[in-house]
Amino acid sequence: MSASLVNDAAEAKAAPAYLSRPAPGIIAALFCGYLAVGLPLPVIPLFIHDKLGFNNLVVGLAIGIQFLATVLSRGYAGRLTDLKGGKRSALQGAAISMTAGLLYLAAAMPILPPDVSLAILVVGRLIAGLGESLFVTGCVSWSIASVGPQRAGMSMSWTGIAMFAALAIGAPVGMALYQSYGLETAMIACILAPLLAAAIAFRTTSYTSPAGPRLPFYKVIGQIWREGAGLMLQGVGLSGLTAFASLYFAARHWNSAGLVMTAFGIGFIFVRIVFGSLPDRMSGYRIAFWSSVMEAAGQALIWVAPNAWTALAGALVTGLGCALIFPALGVETLKRVPAANRGSAMGAFVAFLDIAYGISGPIAGTIAGQFGYAAVYLFGATCAVAGAALVQTARSSQS
């Protein structure tokens, strides 16, 4: 009898106490920290072009170089998360993001020559990429650890909402601060946002992944590349909306270009809130397949749109389609690796989305220059269809 009690007590101690929802502190910290990504997005291009006097190529390189740093540091972020836990990675990422904000602030000093300001800004962007990689990988893995693998899809839905909301809010706030008070104030906000995130994260309970054998990062990539490539192809559609929608609307003499991301966001957040737990209850591959098909339909609708309202409807449908691809393929990604490698798996998985954002913009820009802005959305639809086909091959490889 006593032996049975001892065994029961040991099992209770070993079994993690999972939450029914992702820990609110993790989601709040992710939102605050990711504001540091959204705040400078509309501000830095204006500063480099209008204040420092550099051309559009330099602007594009300065913005895009953050993606390079993020991609290259995903492996380190995943290993740190697996070894030390998501909370440790998130706190380290927040501290590094604050350092990037300090460099942004230094670059804004009016006494510096333009070349020096640009050099400091580029270093800040590289450091921001490292900080984002650690912070996001840590928070996503930490959130999954708080609810357990059975609710990983729901967890990824909520972390995605937090990040998208931070971008949607951070960009206009950053622009308002820049226009009203100057670059220095906007960059101070880039320091305060991760500082607040670190304060919230520090007070939130740690949740760690199970111990066990750990695969090298290149082997993790080899296990999950199909899911990652499916996610990468999904990211092309969103990249086309953020980079070229306003130019597309202007070329067609349509108003309401500012509503494009609003329409996308309505569809995206609606699906995440209402159907966010669906990937935990049915095949993630099936969800990702039909979601990719819907995204392709939305992109095609923008491509053939005869008026602004049709294009906005296409953006809405694109949002509906994009919403569940990340959590659906993310759940299947976690199934392909041992439990002790979940941080590395999520780091590698998200890196594919970084690659999509980093390379699809220049490719779409070339397409727009040759064939017009509408062709950007035909490209997005084609990539979404290719993503749906790839998801089917990934599903077959698992069965």
C-alpha cells in the first residue's frame, strides 16, 4: 500500500501541470516585446531616405538585413530554449532588443555624419534580428510548454495573434511618434517595449520542455523541412500585401489602400480566435492544405480585381487562409522531433518564414517591374498552390 502511494506521488510530481490556455504573462510579454519589431518598421526607411539622404537600395538593405540575422541565429535560439527553457531565451532576447533600441537612438544623434549614423543603424538592425530570434523562439516554445503538446496548435494561434497585433499597433504608433516628436522619441519606445516585456516575463512562471536526447540542428531541419517549406510558401502572399498593396492601389487609382491590412487582419484574427484549437483536434496537414487553397483564392481575387472592394475582399480571404497554416504545420513539426528538441524545431520552423519575408520582397519587386503590380498576387497565388501540393507530400511521407 505504501509503495503504491509512493509511486502515485512520484508520478504526480513528474507530470507537468499544464494550463488550459497559454499563460497570459507569456502572451502579454510577447506582445510588448514584439512592439520593438513593429515600431521602427515605417520609421527607419523614412530616416534613412529623407534624413540621411540614401537611396531606396540602401533602405531595402538596411531593413532586410534584420531577416538575415534572424535566420542565422534561429539555431542558437532553439538550442538555448531546449537547454535553458523558453523563459531564459525570451529574457535574453528582450535584453538584446533593448540594446538594438539604444543603437537606434545613438544613430539619431544629429551631430553624426550620415555614413556613421547608417553604420550604427545597420549594426542595430543586426542586433535586433538576434534579439527577435531569441525572444520569439523562446516565447513560442515557452507558451507551448505551458499548455503541453496536446494544445500546441491553440498556443501557436495565440502567440501569432500577439505578434500580429503588435505589428498592427506598433507601426502606426511608431509613425505617430516620429512625426510628432522625432526619431529619438520613437527609438526610446523601441527600448521601453522590450523592457516592459522583460518585466512581465520575469514575473511569469517558467515552463520547460522534457529532457532527453537532442538532435543536431541540421538534423532537425532535415526532419521538418517539408513543413517549413510549406510555411515559407504561405508567407509570400502576406509579403506581397505588406510591400506592394499601396502601390497597386495607387496604380489603379483606388482609394482605401490603408484598409488592405485591416481586411487581412480581420480574417486572420477571426479564424485564429474561433478555430485556433482546430489543429489540435484534426490533421494539421489537412487544415494546412485547405488553408493554402483558400489563400491562393484570395491572392487570385486580388490579381483579377476590377475595383478596390474586390481587392479588399481578396485581402480578407487571404487572411482567412493564412490564419491556421502556421499552427497547423507547427503541430505536425513538433510530432517529427523528440520532445527535448521542440525549441530547435520551432526555431527552424520559424526560420523558413523569415526566409520567405527576406527573399519574396525582391522577387515580387522584380515581377512588378516586369509585369505590373497585379502579377505580384498571381505569384502569391502560385506559391500558395505549390504550398498546398507540398503539404500533401509531407502528409504522405509521415504515413
